[in-house]
Amino acid sequence: MALLDHHELQPFWDLAGGQVKIKALEIALSKSLFDLLLSRSNAEGVAHHESFDSPLNVKNTEVWLDLLWSMGCLEKFLEETSGEVLYSTSEMAKNYFVPSSSLDCSQAVAFRLNTLQTFTSGFEKLLHAPERVPKKENNAESALNMAVAWADAAKAQIFQEQRAVTVPMLNKIMDYLMASGDGVFLAEQRVKQMHFLDLGGGPGLSALALAKRFPEATGVVFDFPETAKVANDNILAAGLQDRVSIQSGDLNTAQPEGAFDLIWCSSVLHFLDSADEAIARISTLLKPNGILLILHAEQTPEKDHCERVLPFYLFMVMKGSYLPKQGEISKILNQNSISVIASKEVACSPMAPVWLHIGRKNHA
């Protein structure tokens, strides 16, 4: 037990220390340390490992390993006979930082670290930037660049995050919806045979999760043409091409074809010209009593919530992307014949908590 409470400046000292943790993790990922330590080793064995371009300083390596241990990335053991300290990859790191794992997120985490570091280097410049041109006036070349970048991300970091984080989150949400006794979801038979839409689905893993959960269901993944091709490859690899198809286009100017019992829309509105117009179009895609599950980061009046959200979305807002205030999405849904049944915070989403809005399409 500490003799005295933490000083009120401790959170700001922790910010400084966080930079060291980031660098320690970046180096560990770049050197495939967690693969190396699937078998126990001492600091000297790590420092002189044959996979490194040159040997590391043994003493400095030991303190680096201790820092990673303190972060939950490594386990630490004392060899009884020799008194030697050994290190191995923790269960968490085995799950998320080892490429052979089915939940590997090493590329995704490295991408997030790099993206936010790049933003911080231009933070002040953005504060002095002139007012931005509305997104809908941006040129076609910019839209194409975004589509290509999004497709590349869908092959790597977004694929990893969907597989390790978004799909488990979706399954938990479906568990809640199916178990709720307050009429939140569709009739059981309709759920089994539903036609669903994964809107802005990226690599399509959410759609595949729904198809696997409901073997009689059919679905569509909609995204940019380049990204839809990535999703199609994953659909083919899963052998579900008879039940899950792709459609493509820019949601600012196009929309999917069909009528759907369920629409899954996760963190899509950030990238659109107008949330109002997008939700109005989404509403037309829902069958009567169809369900819309829309997840989105929001800025709430709560200080603690903003501290968890704004570091990840501030740079997007500064560049013109949409971060709704609390209550905005529910209001837009209600204006478009979608009754909000429930709104709940979801803390297990990638990066920061989001709000899940469960809406039901009203009868005509």
C-alpha cells in the first residue's frame, strides 16, 4: 500500500512514460520478439539471437524485457536451480502479437501507433489550418486515393481488427439481441432466414460471422469497388459465395440494391459527406420492422468518455470527418422513420468506446 496518494500531476507524467512504452512495443513487434519468446529465454539469449542484424546490449535488453513484462506482454520466471531470470510471451501477446495466431493484431497495432504518431507531428499545423473545403467538393482523385488506401487496409490491419475485435463484439451484440425479452429484435424465424447488409464492410468478416451464425441467412457486403474485391476473396475462401455476395460503390453517391431485414453499419459515417443524407438512404433499404445496428464513436458531455475517445478521433475531425455529439444519430434515425429501441455504450470496440444504436424501421 502506498504511503501517500498519487500526486495530481501523475496522469501527465504517465503521458510522458507512455512514449517509452510505445517505442518498446514498436521495437518488439519489428524484431518479432513475441515469436522468439514462444520458448523461454534469458536476456542474453534474446540479445544475441541469430535473427537480429547485430547483437544487443544484454543489460539494456533485460530492462527492455522488464518493461514489456510490466505491460503484460511477457511472463517472467525465476529458474530455481540457476537463479536465472527467464522470459516468455504472455497469453495476451500469444493471442494478438504472434503472426501465426488466428487473432493476430500485430500489423493493426503497429498501424495505429504509426498513424497517431504521424498526426501528432502535424497537430499544431492543423490548428493553424484554414477552414476546410466541404468534403463533397473534394475532387475525384482524392476519392480514388481513399478507396485504394481503404482496400489496402482491408487486406491487413482492418482484416486483423475485424477478426480479433469486431467479430467477437458483433457476436456479443447478437447474443444480447437474441436473449432480450423486451422485443428488441426480430421474430426468431425471421432472423434465421434474414437478408442482411454489411454496410462499409471492409474485408467482410462481419458478414461472414452473421452467415455462419445463421445458416439460412443471406447477405451483402457493400464497400468501394477495390475493397469489395477484398471481401469477395474472403467470401470465396470461406466457401460462402452462395449466401454472401458483394455490391460496390461510393456511399456518398450510390447505395446497395435490395431490401434487408438487418443492416450492420459500424463506424461508416466518419467517412461520408453527410450523415443525414446517408441515414436517409439507409432507411430506404430496411424492410418494415427491419433492424439497423449502427455503431459510432461519439463526443459526449462526460469528461472521462471524451478522454477515451478524442485522442483517436481528434485528427479525423480536424481533417473534416464526422464525430457526432451524443444524441445526434438517434435524432437523425427518428427523422427517417427508424425508431430507436435502445442506445448502449460498447466498450470493446477497436481503439475507443462506441455507441450502439438499435433502430427498427417503422411501418409505412
